[in-house]
Amino acid sequence: MMPSGAPFVILPIAAGLLKGGAGIGPTVAMLTSTALFGPVWVILYEIPIMGSAFFFTRLAGVIWIPPIAGLIAQAVALRFR
């Protein structure tokens, strides 16, 4: 579970991971998943307002995006390294 919300929370974590040796792909996948599945957004807004059926339908539709974004970012990073 990652903290989410404002960029001043998650971007320093991502920068620290990159400086610590994490790859571009996993970092992009983490940032993408945080944007799509922020726990604060889901718990406070999406499920109470739209309902859990909507959330699970949306989850099924976009669960594949973070891994694909990470793979593409890793391939681009290796290409231009």
C-alpha cells in the first residue's frame, strides 16, 4: 500500500527509489498504479459515491495498464541508454 494523493507525497518516494537503484519500469508502474488506484480516492469517494460494482468493473478494465506502462518505459529507457 502506497501513500497517495498529492504529487509532493509520491514523487519524492519515486525519486528515492530511482536513486536507490530501482528501474525506470517499476517506478513508472508504481506511479501509474498510484494514479489509477489511489486508496484515499477509492475509499473516500469512488466506492461510497459510485458503488463497489462500479469500482470492480473499472478495476477489471484498467488493471493491465500499470504493468504495460512499466514495460514500455523500461524498453524506452533501455533503447535510449
